[in-house]
Amino acid sequence: MTTPHPRLTLTEEVAEALLDGRPVVALESTIISHGMPYPQNVEMATEVEEIIRAEGAVPATIAVLHGRPRAGLDRADLELLATSPEVGKVSVRDLAHVIARGGHGATTVASTMRLAALAGIRVFVTGGIGGVHRGAERSFDISADLTELATTPVAVISAGVKSILDIGLTLEKLETLGVPVLTYGTDDFPAFYSRVSGFRSPLRVDSPEEIAATMRAQWELGMTAGLSIANPVPEAEEIPAERIDGIIGRALAEMAEAGIGGKDATPYLLGRIVELTEGESLRTNIALVKNNARLGARIAIHYAAGA
């Protein structure tokens, strides 16, 4: 058992689960503050926590509130994250500044991984991971999620790389960084809204037990990298690639014309895609996060049983 860092505040539920060696699943908070509109964001966050509990694990939504990193939130905390304009999008580079100023921060994949590791949580569920942005050969815009995956021993369950990104270059970068990329139940790497990206999966796994065993082997060998576990969106909820690609292209062109970039790029694109799909992409986003939560809870259960 890892002793949680003294900077962290844990709910009683999360603290007791970690102390007892029971399965805990981390959840990010940027998806609440900057990934979905209100009130769908709070509804989604609450339902995802309920799914994890129903599977037999303990959810730990992570954020910085009043300058204090938190693992485990109550309903009032979720409402604050979902509605307050004072909540910033916080990656690893921003954590110390927000904490020092006593501010509020919704954590990205990278910063959630870092705080989850400090708490002793090994499994983290999100929607999609960041990666190499299209046009990165000019902008050098590459998500900190990738470097965090290379250095922080947490398994990240997602629906693949966000399809607004350059998926091929992201997979190449993850290979360079030595991050195992496992795809659940398929030989095709998924693309967030779609089950198929056009890229073959680097590694395939077919059960939560196999994923948990891979996690143990990775870290028992002394390798500190995390694992990226890609879980395709349910078939009934996907938006086929041939349809979403054109919408993404339009949103990217509009973003470039507006001069938006950096940390504002992903929230802008996801919001614009919701508008262009008349809400269909939001429904798909919610469905894939719930699907990931089920798998993440099962992985955490098997990992805790064998740890």
C-alpha cells in the first residue's frame, strides 16, 4: 500500500479503501468543467461514480479546490466544478501555481495521473487522451498527457486518442516514450467517437484480468511508465469515422481562423463538434465515458486482488 501524499485531501470513503487495499478508480475533472455543458456534466460525473460503485470499486474524482488537491468529491464539489467561472483547466505545469494561490483547478489527464499516483491509485478512467495535434510539425503542440504516461505508473482507460488529433503521430510518440498501448477486444485502434481509426492496435488484450496482469508485470519489472488502455465506444453509440471526420475538419478550420490554440484548443473543438452534430457527439462522449468506467472498475478489482 502506498501512503497518500500529505498535500492531498481524501474523502473518508477513498482513504479507507486505499488503506484496506480495495479497488479505487480515479476520475478527471476537466471533463466536468471544460468538456461538457451544464447540467449534463454533473449528471455524467454522478452516473459514472455510481457505475464504478455498482461494479464493486470506489470512485475518486480528482480536482484542486481552494488550493488543495482532492481525491474524492461530494455533490457540492461537483456543482462548483461544473458552474464556477473561477475553475481553471490545470495540467501538471499549472498545479503548483494553482495550489499556491489557493485556487480551483479542474485536472487534465496528465495532472489527474500525477495526483492519482501520489494518492496510491493505479487505475484512472477518462474519455480520451490527448496527443500530437494536427499540424504539430509547425506548432509543436503535443499534449502533456503523453509525457506523463511515460513517467507515471497509472493505467489510463480511454476510448482512444481524441479524433481531433493526429492519431498516427500520437501512436508513434507513445512508442518512442515506451508506453504500452493496449486495445481492449479488438485489433483496431479506436478514435474516440469511432471504433476504428484506420490504425492497427499495437497490442491487444481481451479481459480485465489480462490487463491487470500486464500492469503488475510492467511495474514489477521496475518500469515507471503508465499504460494506455483503449476501449472502443459501444457500437450502438459510435459516430462512424466517415461522418465525423468532415465535421472535425470544419471545426479545425474554424479554430484556425479564430486563432485559437494551446490549452483552449481542445475545449473549443469539443464544444464546436457538439454544435455541428446537434448534440450527437455529446451523447457519444457520455456513453464512452460510462463504458470506460465499467471496464476501469473491473480492472481495478482484478489488480487489487492480485497486488
